[in-house]
Amino acid sequence: MRKKIINIAISGALGRMGKILIKEIKKKKFIKLTHLLIQNNEKNSIQNQDKNNKLYEKKIFTTLKDLKKEKQKLEFDILIDFSTPIATLKMIEYCVKNQKKIIIGTTGFNTIQMNIIKKASKKIPILYSPNFSIGVNIIHKVIKYISLILGDNSDIEIIESHHRNKIDAPSGTALQLGKIISKSMNWNFDKSAIFSRYGNIGIRKKNEIGFSVIREGNTIGTHRVLFSNKYEKISITHKATHRSIFAKGAIQAAIWIHDKKKGLYKMSNLLKQKSIL
């Protein structure tokens, strides 16, 4: 039986992830890239693109402002968004209005913005993940298990490193790792999370999760979770060596959510299917 073609639009098409998504989608037989959504101030960037750049060849660029002005409904099934929190919320508004599914890989949302995403998921299917790497999502299971056994007797630290252009800190992945640990331990994350240490801070308190952030060079993303006690140390590290892992994961998420009903999903929902692994 022939698979149904899935029509995909990308928000944040001119960014690092947008470009890689375009390349990865081209490799897929039953996925068609129909539209590239950009911000209004990015129009000049398109005009300055090399005319011989085959990456954007015959692609339809559209801004949300133009969509509202023309009251146009784009023919796509799923939007994959790697942009900014403000841009993402605008895209969610459009998707809710036009009953489109959305995959969100943008990070840096505050509590109010996350509540907007949760509210929207009551009307459309949304899969949100700060990290689409299969490896990172497997680590979620590992640290949950370690936390249950050693969490009460360990000093827990999360160290993350990214490229110099990343604008949010700590990374969404690091925060997610911390929340998984605190939930496993029945700790209040907001009280347990320590984002800075300076001066005479005194001895370490119980139930703390320390965060350290490094921004340098062109590091794609490295995350390390450390459990340390009097007798031993356990260190779990994930290092991304190519951004294509995030694009591949987002595309897999789009395929998975294609037949899903409204709701807020995450990568763990997808990974429950053995065929994905």
C-alpha cells in the first residue's frame, strides 16, 4: 500500500536548523516540502541569496504578515518550527486558526509562553521537544533511573556547552534534564535549580541541582549530567557531532504526529514505538 504524501512547511527556514531540515526532507520519499515561513525582516536575506543556491530552488517563501494580509491558507499538513519564542507563538496562532499540526524545536520559552503552547494543544496536535536527538531522549530514561537510586545521596550537576551564537541559557535540554531529575526525586525544580554561584556561598545544600553553562566557538551541543557521592561518581555525557540528528528527529516526529489527534506530545511518546528505535 502506497504511503500518503505528507506536506511540510518550515518556520525558521533561513537558520541553521532550517537549512539542514530542507536537505534532510529532500531525502525522504513520502514527504514534500511545500512552504518556507520566514519573518518579515528576513525578506532581504532571500534577495541576497546566491541565485545558484539549489537549497532554496523553487521554494515558496512566505511571511506571516503576508499571510494575514492576503488571508491566505497554505496547503501543508505539518509545520516544523525552529525559530524564536515570539515567532513560534505567532506560528501557533496560525496553526490553531487553520487546524495545522506543529512540531516545535524552538527553545527559550518562559512560563507564560509555555502555557500558551499547552492551551493551543487542546485544539491541535503539538509535539514540543527542546532536543530531537534520539540519544538525548534515551539519556532521559537513564538519569531518571539513576536519580531514583542515587539521587538522595549524590551531588548533582548539569554542565552544558554550545556555540557562541546560542541566545538562551541554560539550554532547553539542560533544563529538561534538571526537571526530569527533580520530578523523579519529588523535588521542587524552581527551588532545587542553582543557576549561579559567586562569592562566599557556604557549603552545598541538600537537594540542589547545579547548572554550568559554556558558550564558545562552534560547539553544536554537549550535555553532561554528574552524580557524585562519597564513594563514586557517575557521569553521563551526550555530544552532538552533527545538527542533522535534530533534523532527522524532527522529521520522524512529523511522520509520527501525522495521524494523531489534538494534544501536547513529546519525544518519549514517539520513542515508545520500538520501530522508531
